[in-house]
Amino acid sequence: MEAENQDLCNDLKSVQMAKTESERKRKQVEQQLQEATIKLQETERSRSEGADKSSKLSVSLLKHEHDKM
């Protein structure tokens, strides 16, 4: 009986340690996801700004070419 109680106690400690480790990893992954989301938003903003600049330059170039004629 004593050995069985000790086994159960050891099993409980193992499960508690696994749960703690799982929670730590979950929090780490959540942090990584948050960082990746921020980077994605920054990239999308930068891409949008680049597309706007490109469009404005194209319009300006076409206008300049048209004015030459």
C-alpha cells in the first residue's frame, strides 16, 4: 500500500511538472505569435506604402511623358 501511494505521488508530481512545462511552452508560443503578427502588420504596411509610392511615381512619369508631347 505504501509503495502504491508513493507511485501515485510520483505520478502526480510528473503530471504537475508536465503541466507546468506545457503552460510555459504555450506562453512562449503565444509570445512568438504576437511578435510574428506585429512583424506581419509592419510588413503589410511597408508593402502598402511601397505600392502607393510606385503608383504615384508611375502616374508622375506618365504625366511627364505626356507633357513632353
